[in-house]
Amino acid sequence: MRSIWNGAISFGLVSIPIKLVNATESHSISFRQIHLADGGRIRYRKVCELDGEEVPGAEIGKGYEEADGSVIPITDEDLAQLPLATAKTIEIMSFVPAEEIDPLQMDAAYYLAANGATAAKPYTLLREALKRSRKVAIAKYALRGRERLGMLRVVDDVIAMHGLLWPDEIRVPEGVAPDVEVTVRDAELDLADALMATLGEVEMASLHDDYRDAVEAMIAAKAGGAFEPAEAPGEPAGGQVIDLMAALEKSVRAAKASRGETGGAGAGAGAGAEEPETKAGAEVTPMRRGGAGRKTSAAPKAVGGKKSTAASAKETAATAAAKSTSAASKKKTTAKSTAAKSGTTKSTSAASAKKTGAGAKKAATPRKRASA
């Protein structure tokens, strides 16, 4: 990668020669301005206001305009002779925990590459010291004609530097927050927590610019002459009043569905019973259970390939009659079986009584004596 600045890191009495390399790049699609009538390019020419002549880049310099309109020329030599220690040095001033840096201050990012073999040892020393301390270095440096604030941290095995805005460049958010008093209920916070937990984390490497892909596809289609403009999505209505609880519940269900999960908005939502799952394009009316002794009428079934209410009632009556007949038959069979058992018991009792009577009669008759 091409370096944009050469200098050194000043780490106490240690000087580390480094090269500054851009750590980021823009993939935005740029457009040219054209003349709509014939498609010709529109260019901006740098013209001198005094003589009206176009000026080449080699003849263009810097100047500071005073309040009265007069301009003071400033050359690169003038800037290079300024008594700044940061002109060619990234001067480390302190080490602080990373959480003390406000993300609002973050600006452009750079990689610091060791410049030469002699820089490898002190470069590695600073890198390992940053790793072990779990801190970041706050430094000052000069780039593109101005002194800047920077933060050094370790990315893999490389020292990276983030440009920081000066504290006075951060605007106070006055008048930005809602100017009305709003109360948020615990149930709403519970649903918001459930939505956050359902969405979970994301692999940053998996994110990409869908808009850029769409623009590139459109350019390719127009170049091939097969472009058909799609219908533009409608703009959302401004100031629309929504049911926040319902929106949160639907968001949780949609997030779970996208992850292949099932279930309602989660416990603790305070929004009542879970709604039944529905198929795409269908509406399901949940059945409510009535109290004791109360009948609940069912919702009529939709027509189209399904039995009507009358047919269902007829089928129900036939089923009830069949059940009644079966019950009567079972009762009759049970009665016969009982009668048979009773008759068997009576016969057994009579036989037993007869046998007992005969035995008693035989015992009462005297035996005849044998003759001499």
C-alpha cells in the first residue's frame, strides 16, 4: 500500500520511523455531471478572477483571506518552518483506557508501518506494551497543513491510528433531544429487551452495501439496454401514531421467524396471551373458553373446499345417534349376562338344597336289625 506521510513516533526518548498508510477506502460509486441535451461532460475550470485566464495546477498556491478581503500568500515552505514538534512526528502524550474515548471524536483511520529494519524492534516494543496495558495512546501529529489529535491502538499485529476531533470540535447536542416529557413503561422496556435479545449479534464481515449492488446492477442493465425501472417504494407517512406495544411484539415475532424460531414475544412482555401463529395470507380467530354452564359459539368456517355448518350439524347428529344405539345395545347385553348369572346361581342353590334334604331324610330312617 502506498504511504501518504513519512515520519516517526516519539515514545519518550524512543523514536520509531514509520510510514502512514490509509486503513480505509471508499467504494462509493461516483457520477459525472453531464449535459442532458447531448451527454457531454461538464467540467469545472480554475480561472483567475483578475485576468479571466485558466490557471494550471502548478501555478495554484495557498492564501489566507483577511476580513477586508485582502489575501496573504502562504507557501509550503512557510508551513514547514513552523516550530512544531509534530511536523514530522507523532508525539505520544499519554495512555488512557479505550472506553474514555468518545466515539464522536473518531475520524479517519490509518495503519502505521515500520519504516526500515531498524524500526522493527521499537515498533514491536510499543505494540506489545499497548497490548499488555490494554490501553490506547493519545498523540498529536501534523497532516495536510494542520495539527491533529490521534489515538494509537493495536489491530492484529499492526499499530493503527485513528484521527480524533479536538474536544472543541464536538458540538453540544442542544435542542436535539425530544422537548416533551415521555414515560416509558416497564412492559415496553421488556419487549425492547426481548427484541434486542432476538436480533442478537451480527458478523460485521457479513455486512455489505446493498445500495451499491443495486446501482451497479442498474448500470449494467442500462449498458445492455435491458433496464426496466421498478416501482419506487412509497414514502412513509410522517407523524403517524402507532401502537408501540403492538409494533414491538410484531418486531419480536418477525425477528424470531427470520431466525427459524417459534413462539410469542416472550415472557415478561405484559401484553396478554400469545397470539396464534398464522399462515401467510390467512387470519385465525382464537377460540375463547366460556364460564361454567355457558356455551361459546365457534366462528363460522370459511367456504371453499370445506364442509358447511349445516353439513357439520347433520354429521354431528348422526354420530350422536350411533353412540346412543351402541350404548343401548351394550346395556341390553349387560342385562342378559346378569340374568344368566342369576339363573345359574339359583339352580346351583336349589340343587344344593335338594341334596341336603335327601341326606337329612336318610339319616332319620332307623336301620332294621338282622335276624338271629
